Amino acid sequence: MEQRGLDKTLPIFAVVLIAAGLGVLYSAGQTDVPTAVADLWRRQLVWVGLGVVAAAIVFRLSPRLLDWLAPTVYTVSILLLLVTLVFGVGAGTKSWIAIGGFRLGQPAELAKLATILMLARLLTVRRRPPRDIWEAMPAGLVVAVPFVLVSLQPDLGSAIVFIAILFGALFWVGLKLSLLLLLMSPLVSLMLAFSTWSWGAWIVFLTLFVIFTRPYLLEGLVIWLINAAMGIMALGLWQQLQPYQQNRLLSFLNPEIDPRATGWHIIQSKIAIGSGGLIGKGFTEGTQKRLAFLPAQHTDFIYSVVGEEFGFIGVLGTLGLFAGLIWTLVRIAGRVADPFSSMLVFGIASMLLTHVVVNVGMTVGVMPITGIPLPFFSYGGSFMLTCCVAIGLAWRVSRESYGAAYSSG
Amino acid sequence: MTWFHPHDVARRMELGRLTAIAVFGVLLFAFFRLQVLGAERFETESRENRLRSLPLPAPRGLIMDRSGNVLAENVPGYSIAVLPSDPDSLRGALQQIAMLTGLDSLRIEALLRRYRSSPHEPLVVRRDASFEVISALEESRVTIPGLVIQSEPKRRYPYGEIAAHVVGYVGEITEEELASNRIANARGGTLVGRDGLERQYDERLRGEDGWRFIEVDAMGRTVREMGDASKLVPEQGDTVVTSLDIGLQQFVAEIFPEGRRGSVVAMDPRTGEVLALYSAPSFDPDLFVGGMAPELWQALSQAEDQPLFNRAIEGRYPPASPWKLAVAASALRRGVATMETRMETPCSGGMLYGNRYFRCWDERGHGDITLREAIQHSCDVYFYQLGLRISLDGLLRDGVSMGFTERSGIDLPDESTPLFPATTAYYDRRYGPRGWTSGVTLNLAIGQGENTQSVINMVKFYAMLANNSGVAPVPRLVNASATEPHSLELTTDQLEELRDALFLVVERGTAVGARVEELQIAGKTGTAQNPQGPEHGWFIGFAPVEQPEIVVGAIVEFAEHGSNVAPLVTRVIRRHLVGPDSDRDQVRLVLPADSAPGPVPILPDSSQLRRTRGTG
């Protein structure tokens, strides 16, 4: 940082992760009975190329331009989500936009970036943190629209990412922690509602919390009522879930419930990772993967291949790289003087962190199976493009911060 | 811009850092738990995940005759099995296999049932598949998940129908047997002996299955075979050597009258070794190999002439005239008569007893004769009186001590227990305390009435007569059972006299037509009453009369007309004692001379008799 010019930490992390991701994707295709996965790494390479081009383009856009463009980008992405909902294709979930059978991409991924942009703009207009939940409400609405549209696909994983982005942004903009926790409380209610005991305990805790932190009366009351409503609604929501969604949630709690169907993914993934041991079975040598016991080994469960073939050492290495990348982003966000740019980079960091934690956590059974991709590793063009663009934007901000520091210093 | 003041930002960064550390810490701990703490467990699980064990069926032991001719052997065959992964893919695989092999839906249902009871075992879909079926399956094996084709020993019976009842056959274990755990080391698809020696010595013959391991992918497709090192070689079952003389057995099957039902048993009276045991009609045990079509089984098991029924040990017939020797032995033992004793009433073709006339089979009558002559001519009138002299009680008690209430004890499954009343209480039970007359004594004295014996049991009785000790060993094909041997309790002289009388039967008596020039054969003809149709013909004989080496008993059902039972037996004896190349023409055929008298009424009133017969 003492040195002048460009900070290359961010692109270095990104390039190493992309290279590692391509290697693992190649390995994921090496099965004893060849499948379509075998050649996917080549196609991913094309997407990486496109991603680099896209990153180079956004690198040229100034944050001011982005600030100005944010509403347009956001509107376009929402329109795309609507189109997807009506004309979307895909097995189980309608998440793809296709023209003449050719799949163009998943608008949900673009919508994540657009939402981050829109949030950054909206939250920095007032030049001070929201003082109560009413002031935070517009931000909530900005996220609620894509959240609902994505949930309707239904794509539970991406929906979770939108929530995480919202809370990340509210946190970074300086919302009071007690308020943040109150805003999160309905979600906790929703999750705990399947057990009357845990939900009851939560409501008691929440009541005490509201009394001690003393927010505005109306605010506290509304939060409390929403919590109660969530708890009651949860049962109805649960019954509206498709059986496979119910199974996913249940098998996260107990994989043995359904060892052949949903639990199969978790069990097989754990076996693959566990049998990798400390140093792993070696590049392309994973037996569980080779014999196709690993489900979706090129997308959702690609990290199981890392665990099986490179062992705990490999896990430490890759998680270290991700942590390094995200920390670099947070440092950029902390360094940059412009609030919009700072919000933008922190939003990107929240998005990537959520993807990493949910995806990796799923492979070891500490997170429910939600099917969200691992950045730079999982096969998928839209998300690879999104990640590259995100890195490009963050790098631009990083350069700006130096520029700013330069000019002011 | 106070809200983005460096202090606030630093505070938020610190908080964010702590959150990230906590989250990554949880993830790392989860990996640590799986990969470092659980490495060994998951390593094993991953191995088991991809390795499937497949049983290698052990070849069953050989069954040989006394000179080492193979009666049951193994030849290479192919079996089709499926390694099930889940019910849906199993059903799919079975349907695909069904299209190529013609599996019916019943069999598919049975296989699915077995899968549900033991889901981790490979399912044997078909044994003994033809080469065409195997090659068709091999072509489409990629599309059939879990398909395993392996060579498997297949049972073959080189002598087929000739020794079918002795050797038996094998069949796949049934679900009930599997559930009852009666059969040791069995699993689904195990072949177990179903009849004959295959069943009797099943455990000895079965051997120990081996195992091989194959690596499969998640769809259950075989990816590669593990090396020989991890293979557990199956152990063949023990060879069972029987006392059977397959040459003699073959000869019996050859000369047994075509299209007739009946059985022949040849035994060495000194040791109890069964030399031949033939039941007609027979069946082809090779039909059972690889599973029999239900229609064929239906036809075989419900055929009117019951080919699966072993008439030598399961069939029960009135012992008729051959049983007169038991009466004679009883009389000699009790001292109520000697060979020279004559009866009060000479035979005039019948005799009056009580208010009823009892006929002899020969209407011309035998006159005033001795016991020796009575045996020789099978005189019914003489034996009526001898029976009365012994008394019903004595007849029954001696019958029990000579073993007529018990199975012979031959080492074959399903031997019938003879019907023979142990005491007079039997008649009380059956007809009521006053419902029967001494007619039963007369009936019993000539081997009719409430007395049915199997051929093997009668052969055993004649072995007692043949042996100087008056004791017969338990008939056996492989091992003798630990049954107490029965004894006639006669002196050597008495036994010799009886044998002489039996010799005269063949030399000058009822079986004279069956004489064989160079052999001294003793024996007794008989005709068994058959309420269902024509009478059954008996002959039991042994030779040489001085020191018998073989006892042969035969029954031919419905042999009333054109019977050749006695010559059948003497030809078997001759084949055994003289050898296979003796001239067959020396044996003349003869009709049995002593057809049985009509049924003797044992009930006080003949109308009652008809009613009982009708309902019984």
C-alpha cells in the first residue's frame, strides 16, 4: 500500500482462484464412466475469457457513472427476472432465459449485482445512516422485489443471497446493531417456528431484547408482531413447500431420513470429503467422484471434489484464498472515501462470502442444500461472468481510492 | 461525511472480521471433524460404498456310485444377477432383462419381494441362461444398472431318469426356508437339495460359497473387478459315495416293464447297502436345474402316475403273500408249529370259520400239507389256521418286534411309516370295541387287511430271513442311521428251513417260471389287493440261497395281467451275481401263480363292510 500505482492483491487472488477452479472442474469431469461433465472445463474456459473482457470493460466505468446507471441496471434486471418468471426454462426451477432453446443465462445472477448497485445508491443519498426501520424500509423494498421474484422461480439459494446482501449493506451503512438484529428477528422466527419450544424461547428473548434496547414503541411493537406472525405463518408456509423442498430442509437436519434421495447428496459428499483425509487422494484421483457417487460434482458439490482430492490441506488452502479475497474487498471498502464505492465493494464482499459459506457449508452438512454455486469453481457462465464483473468493479474502486488518496494527499 | 468516519469504518471492519473468522472457523472445524477426526471411518465408508461383494456359488459335491461313476456333477453355466441399488432402478433393470430373457411378471414380483427382505444381496435373476441370452445381455449391459453375469457351476445328472429318485435334484431356496433359518449358511438364491440324496446330504454336499469384490459406480454398473487377492475362493462340497451300483440300477430301469408303475429295491442283506433303488415312472432331474417353468412343474407334480413319488420308500402296499413268511417265522419262534406241522383242516380251496367261508386263492385246494409246502404253494387256508393258532395278539406283537410298525431307516427323505396295528386297541378304535371279528386275524395271516408296507421295508424283512443271524442291517445308501436293528429271534436251523421253503417256491412252487439255471434263488410271490383297480404283483427274492448276497424286492402296480414281477427280480439277481453279459433269453417270463383270494370280510355284517369300505 505504500507503493504507488495499482494494488494487485485483488486480481491475484481472483486469478489464482479461477485457475484452481478450472483445475477442479477438469478433475470433476474425470469419471470412470464418462459423462457430459468431462468437457465442461473447456466451456468454462470460454466463460472465463468472456468474464475477463467484461471485467476489463467495467474497469473503465467510473463510480459516478455507475451511481448514475444504478436505477437503469436495477430496472432492467427486475424486468429480466419478470420475463424469466413467465418464459423461463429449467428443470424444477424456472431460472433460465432462453431464446430458441439456447440458454442465455440466469438473470438472478445479474440481479444480485444490480441490487448491490441500487442499494449503494439508495443508502448513500441521505448521507447518514437510517435512524429507524422506516428509514431502512426503501432499502428493504429494493431487495424485496428481486427476493420475491427469485423465490417464485423457486430458487431458495439465490433468495438467501439477496437477504444477506441487504443485511451486509445495512450493517456497512452504519445502522444501529440493535436495529439490525431486530430486522433479522423475523427470519429467526421463521426458522425456529417448526419447534414450538424453540420459537417460544425466541419470543421471550425478543420481548426482553425490545424492552432493554428501547427502540421507538411502534417500531418495537411492529417487529414483535411480525415475529409472532412469522411463527404462525411458518407452518402454513411449510405445508406449501414442495415435498422435495421439505425433504431438503429435513435432510439437512438428519441426512439418514432419506439416504437414497436428498440425504444421499449430503451423505455422499461427507463420505467423499471425509475419505480425503489430511492430504487427499490426489488430483483427479477421487474415487467417490470417479465412480459418480458425488452428485452435481461440477456445480453445487464441486467443493466435495476439492475435499476428496486435496484433503484438509486443500480445504485450508482454498478457504484461505477465499478469505483473503473477501478480506481484500473489505479493506478496499474501508479505505475508499466515496460512500457509494465503499457500499458497492462491501456489497460484493457480502455476496461472495454468502456464496462461499452456504455452498461450502452445504458440502459438509452444516448448511441446508440450497443449490447456490461456489464462486470461480462451480460450472456456470452467468455466475462466472457476475463474479468477474464484480471483481472488475471492486478493482476499479480500489484504483479510485488510490487516486483519491493521491489527489487529497 | 461523519458517518463514514475512519473510526466508524474501523469498528465495522473489526466486527465484520470477527464475524468472518467465526463463520470460517465453523466451516474449518466441520472439515477438520470429517477429514482429520473422521478420516478413517469415511475412508472405510468410501471403500464399502464402491465395493460390492458378490457371492461365488460353491460347486456342490459330487455324488458317486460304489465304483466311482458320477451320478451328480457340475458343469459350467451362466447366471444372471442384479446388484440392486434402489427399488426403481431394480424394477427397470428387471424389466429390461425380462424383455431379453422372457421373465414373467410373477417371477419379477418374487424377485422384488426377495429384494425387500434382503436389499443388500445380489439378486439371482436366472441361472443356467443360454449363450444367446448372455450375449444379448452383454450387449446392453451399459443400460442395465447393476447387471452381473458370472459363470456358475450348474448341476447335471448324467444318468437322468435312471437314478432320479435316489439322487434327487436341487432347487433354489424358498422365502419361507430363508425366513425360518433352518438351512445353515443359506442366502437368497442358494441351491438346496430338494429330494433324494441331494436333500438327505444337502449340508455335506453344499460346500462353502466364496466371494469376489467388484467396484461399482453410483448407478451400480461394474467398473472393474478387484484383484484375485481379495477373492475368497469357493470350496466345493464333499463328495458323497453311495452304495448304489449304477450298472445294476441301469439294468433295472431297462428291464422294468415299459409304461408300468412300481419299484425295485436291491440290497446286500449282509451290510444293508442298497445296490439299486428304482421307482417307475421316473423323471428327468435335469429339468429342475436352473429353475423349472411353473407349467412344467404343475404337469410333473400333478401327473396321474406321480413320477415324483418314490414308490420304493413312499409307496405303501398290502404286503400280501410275502408277508406269510412273517407269520411262519412267528409260529416257529413261538413254537406253535414246525416246518412239518399240518393243520386240522386240510385245504379244499377254502375253509369254514365261524359261520363264514374263507377261500384259498387256488380253488382246487392244496390238501393236507406241511408248513414247508404251504409256503411253497402259498396256501391261504393253511395260513388262516396258523394265524389263529398264533392269535391276533401274538401276530401283532411279533409284527412290531420284526419292525413292521417302523420305517426301514434308509437314508432318504420322505420314507413312509408303514401302517400296522401295534395292538388290538387299533381295531377297537377303528371299528368300535365290538365292531370287528376274528376275520382280521385271518386277513392279517395272509398279509391283507390293516397292513401296508413299503418295498424297502419288505426287503429289509427278507434280509432278516437271508441272514443266518436273523438280523437285518438298516438299509443305507451312504450312512446307516442309528436305528436299532430288528431280529427274527429264530435259530440258524429254523432260518435255514425257511430259506429252503423259499427256495422251493422258485424251484417248484409259485415262481417256478422265474428259475435261473445256474443260480439258487429263494423268493416269494404275492398279489396285493387293490381296491382301486387291478391287483399289484409282488416278488421278493434272494440268492444264493446258501449264503445270500443280494435281496431284491419288486412291486409292479396293476400287474394282474401279464405280470413279470418274479422274472424281473431273478434277472436282477442274475445280473448282480453272474454279471452283465449273461444271456437274457435263459429267463422265461411267468405269470404269478398265486393270485390273492377276494377280500375277507372282517365285520360282523357285510352291509356294514360295504359302508366302511365305501367311506374309507
